[in-house]
Amino acid sequence: MAMGFTVSEQMPIAADPLQELLETLALEQAARTKEDIFIGKSNFMPTGRVFGGQQLGQALVAASQTVEPERLIHSMHGYFLRSGNFDLPITYAVDRIRDGKSFSTRRVQAYQNGEPLFSSIYSFQVEERGLEHQDSLPDDIADPESLPSLIDLMADIDDPAAQYWAKARPFDMRHIEKSIYFYVEGEKVAHQAIWFKTTGPLPDDQILHNAALAYASDYSLLEPIYRRHGLVWSHPGLMAASLDHAMWFHRAARVDEWLLYVQDSPNARGGRGLSLGKIFNRFGELIATVAQEGLVRVR
């Protein structure tokens, strides 16, 4: 869930955001009852609420721990029900709905203080051969090395939000178009593209890379809606929140190598906006497809 920022002058920034990400995705398994129970820590967010990407990643890890290793995640569908409190851990309850010959289905419910925060379904499949095609990587995309990082853009800005965006995230994110944190340059269009990867190497664990990919997929997906209407993250009165999130995993990928997130918004109406995303690796392979509807209000 990505809400409009209400920042203070004193915001804790982790000494090592990447290590914090690894700790966040390393869930503690509790005693199994009728369900598999896992406990995850929460990360600080300037909004005071739990980051939606954190729940996506943690719930995926929880579900993955209950299936055979040869069954790989291929889709997830989740609804954000409550905002949550980042000062409290989150309990993830996994229901083993079905294990078939090729597919396994899991339901994951996230709770704090007995109240549901996030409800989701995950589907896993045994690797098999079949028909194959994919969309192509867009033409004329600048290389990530030629683009400024958020640290380059914001490290010297004396603003708590800028310091958070520049230093607190475990991902290096580089906009093809100008970023829209403080101002919108150029045409007001409903599309954009972003290169991203973790700020350092990750262990050779595909579950971890899938979870980190889900985590990062929630960072910027509503931005095409903002860009289309000339809004910035720091716009006074902007209230935005992820409502639901769907993701399809097409091919294995490393999230500590550059990935391109191509995003567009086909519709906004009634205080909600829909955004779609395609994630490619540098070889042009389509790694994942993402869809999210978000609450977007401007007061």
C-alpha cells in the first residue's frame, strides 16, 4: 500500500537497506495448526503504514515454503484490506488449498492484532514445455548506466522525503523519463519506464528473488496515473493507496541485475486508477506482468 507522504524531520534510515530487506523476507515459522503460520517483521514507512510491497513479498515467501521446490510461482492475486502498523510484526497464515499433478494453490492471509491486512491467492506449477511467445522490449530505451540514480538526484536535497527516497530503499531505481517525486517535466502522459535492481547482490535463492521482485513491483506502479494528471508524490492533498495487486511470473530472473519496468495506465475514474506493468531483463525476456488498481484522491 503506497500512501501520500506525511513526513517528519526525524525519519530513521536503515544503515543497510538491503540487509533490512533480507531480514524482512526471512520469515519465522511458528507452530503449525490447521494452517502454516509465519511471522514477518515490518519496515519503517514515512506514512506510518505498512508498505504493500513488503506484504506481497512476505506472503509469497510464506506460500512458497509450503510447496515442493520444483513447483514455481506463476501467479499471485492479492487485496489490501487495512493499512497496518509498521511498528508491529505481521502474521501470515497459509491455507494449503490444493496440490494437483501440476499445480498447487495456496491462500495467504496477513494479520495484525487479529485483524486481516492482506488477503491473497498464489498458484505454483511444475516446469513444463509448451507454446511460447512474448511481447518485445521497447525500442530506444536508455541504458541504466546512463541515467542518474535517486542518490544522484536527491542526496543533497535538504528534505526528509528526499532523503528517504534517496537512501532508505534497498533498490536502485532509475527513471527513463524524469522522476515525478517533486515535479513533472514534459508531456502529461500515462506511461513511463524504470530500470531497477537491488543495491547489492542477493543469495542464489529463486524464492528470494521472486519475493524481492514482488516487493519492488509496488513501488512505482501508480506513477503513470500521477504523471498523466501532472501530480507528484509530494503534491499537497494527494492520497493514494494500492487496492489490489496481480502478478504473473513468466521466467526466472535475478533481481540484483538490471530489470526494466514498463508501465502504463489505461484508465482512471471514480477515485481509482488502473496501472499495468511489464518487467523485462536486459536480454529482452519478459520476466513478469503486473496489474494494480489504486485509490487516487486529490484534496
